[in-house]
Amino acid sequence: MNKFFTSKRTVMKGLLFVALFGTFALGSAALTVNQTSVALAHDRGTSCSVATAMSDIVSDANPTVGETITYTLNGAPALTASTTITVTDQLGSDLTFVSATPSVGTYSSSTGVWNVGTLNGASNITLTITAKVNAGTEGQTIDNAPSINYVQSGCTQTSAAGSATIFVQNASTPTSTAKDADFSISKTADVTSTVEGGIVHYTVKVTDLGPGTSYGVVATDTLPAGLTFVSATTSAGSYASSTGKWTIGDL
């Protein structure tokens, strides 16, 4: 829709100059992905004091039934001795296993065990597990909580890794996505020159370009020195000559 106002102004003296700027609020969309990091103690002889970190990230924290999601486990161990590492990540009955890709070692979907193998020094290890959300899980929270077992000479320890949680949406209440909003603004004058005491009519037009709604739109047209406000007419909202603000509202 087009909305506009016209104003009459008297030129007293000097150059004509009009400053115009608009303030508006735009709708926005954001996507959030859950990520949990955890510090893990790895074995160092009998002290088990070597520290590393592992994260568990899910591709969609708010899936729908039948949707395919991916869990990504990533660790960066820095070991000072040979360490045998196994990770257990067993999918529950609410998810159906589709595939798994380890960067090193092997993964068994029947046991949920990722046999990383024996590592030493600095490494980066990754496991991606793809699963399908089962029917009947609407409105449920499903937690994926891997555990890590590491063995060095004289020391064995198991630690819980960070967990990734999903909430399955109800089919009737999907997560809404905000749409971007946009509009254009223009200003014209009915004359290009005038004399002292002459009347100039300015027209400011705001056009909604969609697709989302712009909330609380305000356009500001402040008269410079040399112009005296006479009157203003708006097709929507209100104009305050004291501030130069045209409060339009929502578009």
C-alpha cells in the first residue's frame, strides 16, 4: 500500500534544504542449533590427568516426526602417551539409525560403540550419526548423551560427554519463521525554485514491499532554518511539526 502526507511551507530566506530519514523495525529470523561442550580427563599413567574436549552437536534441535537429523561428535585430544579410546553413543527407541561416518575407527549401530583405536599426540576425531525421528514422539524431549572410555597403561576411566537435546514438534504447532520486511520511501516537491514568501508542497511516500510486516514505522522530515511550517496532511498515522516525525504504524 502507498501512504503519504503533504505539507505546505513558506520560504523566508536563504537556501532550501530538507533532511529526511526513516526509522523502522524489521522482522527477522534466527536459527539456533544446540551445542554442548564437555571437558574430559584422559589417562596419563595412573593420574588420568590429561585434559581434552568433546562436543555433541545436533543439526536441528526442533525436528518434526519423520525428519532426518544428524548428530556430530567432535574431539581434539592432545595425548602424551598411547591411549585407546572408545565412545558409546547408542540411539534410543525414539530414533531410527540411518547411517554413521567416523573419521577414524569403526562404529556399530547395534551396540552404539565407536572404536576410535589407539591415539598418541594431538588428534581431531569426528563421528556423524544420521537418524530419523520416529512417529509417536510429538511433544517429547529426546536426549543424546555419549560416554567416553579411555585406557592408558595403568589407568582406565569412563566419562560422560556433553549431550545434545531435541524437542519434537507437534504437527499442529510447528515452529514459526519470521519473514523479512521491507519498504521504500521517496520525497518530491511541486516546484524546483520559488521566491521569499512562496509556498512549497512536499509529498513523502512510503511503499510497503513486504513480505513480512514492518512494525512501528516512523519517518522523520525535519524542516531546516529558512522554512516555516504551514500545515500537513497524512493518509495514515500522524505528523508532529515540532519534531518532524510522521508516525505511520505497522505496514
